[in-house]
Amino acid sequence: MSEYIEIETEISDDNNELYVYTNLSLSENEETYHSIDEMEEGSPIAQALAECDGIALLAIDGRDMTIQRTDEAAWHAIVTDLSAILKDFFL
């Protein structure tokens, strides 16, 4: 794939979730993963995102994602890793 991905992120008001909006389709179907182990067995995009430390839950719906983090993870680290993984995935 050689499309350019645009990524916007927003942290929920309660600081528990990260909303990720993109301009490209991430999945044809809704996907939800409750662990890294599930992500490693999931779709190609979920497998790629399993490399991002700190994700406790990943939900993908079309061009959007919702992420919940582990207690020790920092949002800025997740956003940095997530952005790099998505850009590499779509190169």
C-alpha cells in the first residue's frame, strides 16, 4: 500500500480513552481486541498495532479507532508509537 495516512487524535474528557481518526480505511468490519494476544491473532492492522506498548483495548471501526491504555502507559508515548506504526503500515 502506498497511500498517505492522516491521523488525528483526541483524548476523552475522563482521560480513559484515545480516539483516533484517519482518512484511510483501517478495516472493513468492526473489530474489538481486549488484549495484545488477541491483537496478534487479529487482522493485519491489529497485528501491526500489537507492537504498540500500552494498549489494553483496541476497537477499530472503518477509519476510526478507540484505544484504552494500561495503567502505566502514557498517552503521548502511545500516540507517537501508533502514528509511526500506521504510517509504516500504509507505505
